[in-house]
Amino acid sequence: MNVLILGSGGREHAMAWKIRSSSYLNNLFIAPGNAGTALLGTNVSIDVTDFSSLKSFSLKNDIDMIVVGPEVPLVEGVYDFFRDDEDICHIAIIGPSKEGAQLEGSKDFAKNFMNRHNIPTAQFKTVTLDNIDEGNDFLDSMTSPYVLKADGLASGKGVLIIDNINYAKQMLAEMLNGKFGNASKSVVIEEFLKGIECSVFVLSDGSSYKILPVAKDYKRIGEGDSGLNTGGMGAVSPVAFADEAFMQKVKSRIVEPTVAGLRKENIDYKGFIFLGLINVEGEPKVIEYNVRMGDPESEVVIPLIKSDLLELFIGVTTETLSQKSLEIDNRHAVTVMMVSGGYPEEYQKEKIIEGLDTVLDSNVFHAGTKMVDGKVLTAGGRVLAVTSFGKSMKEALQTSYNNINKINFENSYYRKDIGFDL
């Protein structure tokens, strides 16, 4: 098979690394890719939302399957574009339809979907400028802290958790008046749930499903979960509290009603369902849906899959996933992100990365890099994800930290407490 992966981050590098070993693979392309993916396949300079260029490239290179990494092309309808064009409808897309992608593209759509299918989640109210008074009344009826979420995609920045009621009302007005652009023309106000979070990943062919390893990621820039939110500073898998009893509740109360609900509503969904969950005194509740693999969670989840990932994807596209076996490595995996100094605020790019060739017993997945004149340079805020295995989380973590100390680029930074809370 000829496969094209869309995206340029650590998630896509991890997918490329895994698919590279498949017995079904002929040629691998990544659009646009990074310095790491260039070692595994051919990087292609096409924007992930330039659907007409993706069509031309796919026809020219006999692409059989497109694996969609990020959410934006899914929300913009890449699945529908290929499905509805007779020239390219034979090309399999790993990812949901535009309607299915609304589970991530619209918080309001997701919350109402959960309500319709009795999936446990926080109480909520959706507010626009037209009913802002009702929104303020809803805030008055709640206890602090107050959760405000932009309805649309806001690059991970559209969620505010606020302690003060007056400030919450002020921020609600600012969001509705364009603080996050079109993404916050509608705002979902939510009850605050207290507990510990984890990420559950499901691969579905629209009727059957496989539950992948559970992960926990670390979003804050500072140690002790302090400071600004980032795209993710590291992740661990498995997660101790996501034991058999907890996961049985997740399966029966969340995974099965989600897959059944999508099918009942005739929503085309062939791809990943990412459940952002919170464990509230042993009871799982959904914080959010995403419609693709997480990042940096992919960098621990994908290496733990021992089965041929491309074979699983074939099962998704032919609706025979139930006939495929999913074998999981029983070791622990940890990834630690190396980021540019200043991230997630202003940071510099194009710093030379040294020491990658000295790494032993870890996978280094490139998140924000590029190759220039044979040198690997930084090209983003989150630069590298250093992933290691171990018999324990502590052992895996130590291997990652040992190898991070061999890698160098100017003003690099990483958290030294990934997994410590577990």
C-alpha cells in the first residue's frame, strides 16, 4: 500500500515510525512532515487543508490510504471531500466525516450528543450574545471555580477556569465579543469537575472498536502543574488508576454509547475517538471528545501497540476491525517534551539541535523540527518528544531523562516531574 500521513508533529512522526514497519506498506509520504519523518518516508510540501493539492498528489502517487493526524482538516471535511469525488473515493481516509468531527469542532455539539446518549459529563449551558443574561444567571447558580469553553477550535487556548464570579462574567462577555475569534461566538459554561484526568483512545470502524492503551498527559509548562497551558509537556502510559474496574465503567458507560450513538445518528466515523476523561471518586466522566490521536499521548500509546497498525487501519476502512487482533506491550512508556525557551509564549526558532545520534534505548519523535543543509533545526515551540520503555514508569522516565541530557539546543527546556503525581 501507498500511505500518506497528514501532519508535521510528534504524533505524525510516531505514526510514520510505526507504519514504516508494516508488511503491507510500499511507499510512505508525510505532508508536510518534519526532519524526523524525512528519515522514514518522503516529506511532501502540501498544507493539510489544501484538499485539491492532496487530490492531485494522491492520484499521481497511487495513494491507497490517508491517515489524518491533526483535527483541522477533519473539521474542514477532508473525509467528505474524498468520499464525494468519484476520482478519489477509492482512497481510504482514517478519520471521521465533517459531521463526526463536530465532536471536537463544537463543544456544544459534543455536549448535546452526550446528553442524547446518556454519557456522563459535567452540567452545562451554551451561551451566545443573544442570551448572555441567561449565561450570567447560570454562573450565579454554580459554585466556584467556573469553566468557560469556546465552542469552536481555538488551538487549545479556548478554555478558561476562573475562581471569581465577577471576573467569570467579564470573561464570558469578552469571549462572546471575539476574544478567541469565531471560536468563541458561542461559549459553553460548565460545572467544574474535581478529580484526576486521563486520555482513553478508541479506534473504530463505525460499528466495532478497539480500546488502545490509556495515557495521561501534562499540559502546564511548569513543574507541579504550574504556569501556562501548553500543547503538552509529556505523557505516561499505562495509568495506574485506570484499572480494570474503572475501564469497565468507561467501556460500558462511555465507549459503547459513543460508538452506538454515532451509528444510530448515521454519522460516518472511521478513525480515532479520543476521550478526555476525569476520574471523579472512581466514576469516569467525559471532559471532552477529540477526533484524532492526542499529542504527546501518541508518542507513548503508539509504541505500546505490538500489532501491525496498518493492518488495524485496513480493518477500519473495510469494517472488519472486530476480526483483527490488538496486542499491547505490557511495559511502561514515558515521553518527555523538550521545548524552546519562552514557549508557550514568544520563542526563537532555527536553533541547531545536537546529540541526536548519541541517544540509546529511547525513541526521539520530532515535534517541531526541519532539516536545512544536513542539520536538524528547531521549527516550533515543542521540539522533541523523548520516549522510553521500562518495567516501571520510574525506569522508563530515567531513561528518557538520561537521553535528554545528551541532546542540546539553545535555551531548551523540559519538565523534570513528568509522572510524579502518579
